[in-house]
Amino acid sequence: MLTACGLEVDPRTLWHNRKGAQHLEAGDSSEAQRSYLEALGLDPFISEVHTNLGLTYHTLKQGDQAL
């Protein structure tokens, strides 16, 4: 279970993070990006989602967006 500052994370955030990983694994980086942004819209303090989004930006050749 992901936690943010020791607090339990909204299940919707986890769902969007998992969907992003599934999209990325399937080669659909654009959908992965959308899922990770949805997750961060729900909880912007989850470092794992930021990392996943950064990897997705790298895959999309948009590394400058990851900063």
C-alpha cells in the first residue's frame, strides 16, 4: 500500500497509478501519462506516481516535462 506522509492513499489514486503502469507496459505512453496525471490530480504527494510519470515523459521523449 502506498502512503503519503504516513496517511493512507485514496484508492482512486492507486487505481490510476496501476492503470498508468498497465498502459505503459502495453506501449501506450500517452494513456499512461493521462492516468498518472489523474492520479496526481487526486493526490500530488505520491512520489511513486511522480516517478512513473517521469519515466513516461522519458518514453515520450519529453524529458523536460519531468523536471
